[in-house]
Amino acid sequence: MSFHLIPRDVKFLDLFAASGENLASAAAKLQDLVTVFDRLDDRIAEIQALEKQGDKIDHDINERLEEAFVAPFDREDIHDLTSRLDDVVDFIQAAAESMAIYDVRQPTNEARLMAGLLANQGAELSEALVKLEAMKDLGQHLERIHELEHQADGISRAAIGRLFRENHDPLEVIKWREIYLVLENAIDAAEDAAEAIERMVHKRV
């Protein structure tokens, strides 16, 4: 049996949980956007508001880290995780905005699939961050995030391949290739966040 002599900072853990919940909400709203595909301006504004809320949470984490005499995890790891979570929400916002910027008339099936995988990753990340306090049962969530990223890789490759084979409009090819890459970046960033959590857990075990 091991004992952790460093006290846990509940505020840090609450902020991580809030960041995960915010990220999961943003990913779910992106999935709704590409699935229902109506009221784009309103839906994008909702995601933008969540991105701003995520920035505020990040600021609170960094501010508390500067003030804390003892942090619950390695300070560099806290910075890293905070940055990774922020990246995911930034890419979610970019994906949502790209639908308006590129004047998308209807999302492709592949875009819907990738947004769905990202939403599932967001839910798993949120669950893992809630469990940071107990430091138990995180593995199943982190493993699932890796599995979802692997699925997304296959969908992304197939989508881009089909785009070049079947679409004869160069502007459509450029537009959708960029959207797929942003979605893939968001999914990769979620996996990076999972790996940051794994590093924090391994140092505390």
C-alpha cells in the first residue's frame, strides 16, 4: 500500500473537472451542428462561448499554479495538460467556424462520423478528469480515447482518398480537405490530452 504525503489541492481538481466538462460540451455541440445542420450562427456562437469559458478555466488553473505552495501534480505536467485541453476546444471551434467560412451546404457522412468520435472522446476525457482525485479507474477512459483516435485515422484517410477520387470541383476538394484536417487535429489533440493524464497518473502511482 502506498501513501501520498503531498496534500491534494481540491481546487485544482475541480478546475480540471470543469475543463473536461466544458470540452465535452463543446464537442457535443459540434456533433449536433454537423448532424442537424441548422441555425449555424447560433450553434457556432455557443461553441465560441464555450471556448471563452475554457480560456477562463485555463487562466484560473495557471493563476492558482503560480500561487500554490504545493501543487497536486508536477507543475510542468499541469501546464501541459491545461494546454492540451485548450488545444482540443480551439480545434473544435475552428471546425465549427470552418462550416460557415467555407459555406458548407451539407456535411459529409465522414465529417459526421469524425465529429461523433470526437464527441465520444470528449465524454471519456471528462470522465477521466473527474476521476483524477481518486486516481482510480481512469485507464478504461484513456484506452477508449486511443481507440477512438485509431478509428478516426481510418475514416480520415478514406475520406480524403474518396474526396480526390470522386470530386471534380477543385474548390470542394480544398474545402473538405481542410475541414477533415481540422477535425483530425481535434481528435489527435484529445489523444494528446489523454497521454498527458497518463503521465500525471504514472508519476503519482
